[in-house]
Amino acid sequence: MADNEPKKMKPKMATAKKRFIQSQKRREVNKAARSQVKSQLRSLREIIQKRDAEQGQQSLQKVYSLLDKAAKKGLVKPNKASRLKSRLSAQLHAMS
């Protein structure tokens, strides 16, 4: 038992237990949302590589929506969301 890892202790007080459960649930929701954003970004980048402008426009709208929602929830910083939207839009318009 000479592990140097800190042990994760469970809260003992009722309010601390509740906060712990809430944070676990929130973490799962945030993880799923973050994963969805990354998946949509990946699919849009693949569409851009295939040079499919029509499908790219549709996918771009989905990505815009997801990035805005993620920025609103605090999953992605607003400037990063704006920067990604701008770069993806520029890439899509460059191929047209």
C-alpha cells in the first residue's frame, strides 16, 4: 500500500453527498455534449476534405448551433467557439 496516489474520499455530510452526486451527473452531461461537438466538427472536416459544398453547408449549421450551445453552457470558451466557426466557414467558402 505504498501508492503515491491520493485516495478519493466520499463525502460524509448529506449536503456534500448531494453535491457530489450532482457534480457526477453534470460531468456526464457535459462529457456527452463535448463529445457531440467534437464528432460534428470531425464530420464537417471530412466533408470539407471531400469538397461537398452542399452537405458542408448543412453540417456547418449544425456545428454553429452546437458550438453556440457549448459556449453558452461554458463547455467551450466563447472566443474559441467564434474562432472555430470563422475558420470552418472560411475553409468551406474557399473550396466553393
